[in-house]
Amino acid sequence: MAEASMTVREAPAPPFGALRQLGLAVFSFPYNFIWGGVGSIVLPLQIAAIVGEAQKELYTGVIPVLAAVLSTLIGPVVGARSDRSRSPLGRRRPHIVGGALAAALVLPLMAGFGTGSNVLVYAVLVAGLGVTTSWAKGAYTALFADVVPEERRGAASGWQGVLGSLGLLCGLLVAGQLAAVAGFGPIYLVTTAVLLVGLVLTVVAVREPPASARAQGRARPFQMMIPPYHTHRDFYWTLFTRGFNTMGIFTFYTFVPFFMADVVRVPDAPRQASYFLAILLVAGLPTALLGGMLADRYGRKRLVVLSGGMMALGAALLVPLCFFPSPPLIFACAMIIGAGSGAFQAVDWALVLDVLPDMADAGKDLNIWTASRILPQSIAPLLSGLLLNALKPISLGLGYALLWGVAALWFSLTILFIGKVRGSR
């Protein structure tokens, strides 16, 4: 009996092939569909309808802040609780299901807001959407540390980037088309349906490994603390690298509909904005999948340098186009930024898994890492909104030129800080 038991324990894990990687990555699609469509297209348009043209930039910068702060707080809590969960349904899946179902209740409540609605109530619902989606994502993030072998981290990160980019792309296109012809209600209904379908596929596709004895132990207060810097420098430099990259993206991301309407002056600005962001995402699909495989072979840091350089170049080229707008050239710049962003996503998850402080606390630590994306998503739009609101009486062209220049600066800092990471090749 003892010999048989040893045989079972030492049996090799099933190969972590493309099908398993795809099943693990599937929840990235609905999560990003929400924030691609609702976050990038619907939110700024709804805010403009509620508060009016004069204050739309200011409120578009301010409202996401509460959602981001609460999301940042809940992620590590959910991750730590799932690390020590003893649920027979698994450590992560109960939290994924609970957060996704709660988000599916919040989304339809946001559909009816428009001209004359209460902006404070809308802000509370936006915060609620941020909290519920982060509840689900907090547990989902930890699954990568649970199931991905070290030698397949780059490829798995690439699949996650591809499914996430496809989710953003589809969310943008659906929201851009429906906003132009059907208003906000249908967008929220479609988004809720996509979330529920993605939830079912994730629960069916993912098989969690048994929790270790340590993972099943009782959580202690000190386990909620962040890892000490002096023993985990690489982890923190990775946070900074990801944070600067995210600052660059969200310096402009939320304001693309306004940029296309007020500076480029294209007809049907919401649809054109969705095209800009869709081009950005489509350009990143091949670099995300290819980059993940290259990262496993040649190292993560080289791809971060390459991606940061491409994104900085694309943003810098948009500066003169704020004074001499040309939609084809603007879309070409979106393609450059998107290709760089896809390469960064290919290495993003693999890089942090290389430098995690403790795999037994992966849920908590990965959600601290996630905060390096969530917080910039609120800080960057807030700074951009204040900048554009201040320069609006003078020149919106100048305001957006500075905005693209700031984005290029953030992307350049990504290149600088990746050199500080020593624990990943």
C-alpha cells in the first residue's frame, strides 16, 4: 500500500499544453470585455450625458478613483483568504463565482443613467462594479501560480494576453457600435451575458490542484502584510515596471472618445474611438502570443525593453498630430502602441511569477502586484482629466499634445526600471 501511495504522489502532472492554457485564460475575456466596453466607451459617454460637456473631462478623471481604491484594497484580501481556503469546491473558484455573480447584478443597474441622472449614485455603481470584478479577478489571478509549470509561464502569459486583448477588442467594438445606434441599455445586457458565459466556461475548464497543508492552515494577521522590500526587491521593481506601463496606457485610454471628437473632429466619434482602440488591441494579438513563447526561450526582460520602446515611440508620434490631425496616421500610431502593448502582456504574468516572494502566499502577493495596474488606472485618468480641464479654455490641441507626451514618458520609465529586476532573465 505504501509503495502504491508513493507511485500516485510521484506521478507526473498532465502536460500543460495549449488547450489547458486556453482553458485557464478564458476568464480574461469577460473581465476585459467589461472594462473594454463599459470602461472605455460607455463610462465617458454616460458621464458626459450626466454632467454635460463643460465638466465631462473632470468627472471622467475623478469617478474611477473610488472604484480603483476599493478594488486595490479588496484584491489582496480575497487573494489571502483564497490562499488559506479549505472549501471542497476549491480555493479560488468560490471567490471567482461570487465576484462574477455580484458584478452581473451591478451591470444592469448602471444601464438607465443618462441626462439628468444623479452622478453620485452612478459613481457608487461604478465603484461597485470595480469591487465585484476585482473580487473575482483576485482569486482568478492566483490560479496561474497554482497550475502553470515554471517552464510554461511565458506561453501561459501569452494566452492570457491574447484572451484579454480579444475581450477588450470585442467589448470596444460592441460598445462602439451599440452606443451609436441603440444607447447604453443593450451594451450592459450584452456585457452581463458575456460575463455569465465566461464564468461557466471557467468553472468547467479549470481544475484546481489540492491545497497544500500550509495553504490549508489558518490565516494569521501578519500574512496580510506586504512582503519586506529588503528581501524581495525584485518583486517591487516588477511592480514599478508594470505600474509605469499602465500609467502610460491609461493616461490616454479613457479620453480617446473625446480626443477623436474634440481634436481630430471626426464624425461619429464613439465609433471612431472604438476603431482606434480596436486597432491598438488587434496589433497586440500576434505579439502577445509570439512574445510569450519567445520569453520562455530568450528571457522576459528583453521583451519589456522592446515593448516599452515601441509604446513610447507610438505615443511620441501622436504629439504633432494633435496640431495637424490625420486619422490614418493616428490609427498607424495606435498600431505601434498596440504591438508594444501585446509584447508587454506576453511577459507580464511570467515576470512576476519568477519573482514572487512565496508561492504559498501567491494569492495575496499576486493581488498586491495587481494593484500596480489598478491604482494607475485611476491616477493616470485623474491627472489627465485635471490637465485637459485646465487647458481646455486655452487649447485642447495643446492639452492632448502634453497628454501624449506624458504617456511616452511613462512608457520610457518602463525600460529604465526593468533593469533593476535581477531574479528574472
